[in-house]
Amino acid sequence: MTFDDFSTLARSRRTHMLVDRDREVGPETIERLCELATWAPNHKRTWPWRFASFTGDGRIRLGEAFVDDMCERGVGDQGKHLKTLGKYARTPAVVVVGCAANEHPTFHEENRDAVAAGIQNLLLGATALGLASFWSTAPLMDSRRAIELCGFDAGDRIVGVIYLGYPSSTVEAPERPPVSVRHIDS
Ligand SMILES: Cc1cc2nc3c(=O)[nH]c(=O)nc-3n(C[C@H](O)[C@H](O)[C@H](O)COP(=O)(O)O)c2cc1C
């Protein structure tokens, strides 16, 4: 692979969920993408990534888990709760990516960095497979019910909720400001 090939892939990844809602994203595809995520760098080899895949009615259960915790904690209003209940059904598949805790404060932060790097692998893999992807922040990163539903440990945190589906449309790339690099060589 050339730099140009990789550059084209990285630049063509877009955050969007304009997808064919009737075209499933199979479990093998999800597993390939999650496995690809694990090739991210990971200081101390703590292997902190956690994955849970939601399709079909599972997507509704995910929304319910978040909303139950939001209500319990007084987070959001009724409109927000209603939106959250249905939002995970907007794409055929949703992958929740969690991060394991670490008792060492630096390793704890580095775990999250490694998981974020893993998510980028997953998104680029999805792009290479012709999938649309959308990294979203969970309504509660520490939702007890959602974490339980995902099968994660109680101390794990949700780093991203990733929507996946086959695109029905394309979107414009948001412009990036010019990059600025300070070179210090003496
Ligand atoms: C940690 C993280 C959390 C994000 N959460 C959201 C989100 O909750 N809602 C959303 O619309 N976009 C979210 N995004 C996606 C960004 O909005 C998106 O990357 C940005 O607009 C640039 O668009 P692009 O990814 O197509 O280049 C998130 C991105 C990251 C890295």
C-alpha cells in the first residue's frame, strides 16, 4: 500500500449515517472491524478495548438502558429521552466500544487513548469495506445499565457508540484548517 492509498482512505472516511436501513451489517463484519481495532498501539499491553454489537431490537434495548439511567439521574428532559430511545435504530448496526479502567492514573488515561486509536482503526476498516460510520458520544459514558447490557465490567467506561450501515448517500467533507507544525531542529 502506498501513502497515497492510505491518505485516500483516511480522507474519505466521513461521519454520517445516511444509510440503507434494510441492508444488514453481519456479525462477521462487526467482528472483523473489532479485531482490527485491537491492532492499535497500547502502552503496557493492557488490551483495554471492550466491544458490544447491537442489531435488531438490541438497538432499542440500548436506548432504553441509557434512558433508564438518565431518568434515574435526572439527566435530560422528556424530549431528549424520547430521542434517545429510538436513536440507535437509525442504522442497522451499532457497536459500543468501552475502555477498561486501570488503577494507575497514567495507564488509566493511556487506556482510553488506545481505545480511541482502536476506534479509528475500526472506522477506517469500515470505510475500506464500503460502510458509512459515525462515532458518537454516549449519553452517559458510565451508564450502569448500558455497561451491564454490553457485558462490560462495572468500572469500564463507554468511549464511543459507533453507528454502521451501508451508505445510501454521500456527504461533503468538512474542511480542515491548514495544519501548522513547528519544526525545532537546533
Ligand atoms: C470522541 C468523539 C466523539 C464524537 N461524538 C459525536 C457526537 O456525539 N455527535 C456527532 O454528531 N458527532 C460526533 N463525533 C464526530 C465528529 O462530529 C466528526 O468527526 C466531525 O464533525 C468531523 O467530521 P468527519 O468525521 O466527517 O471528518 C465525535 C467524534 C469524536 C472523535
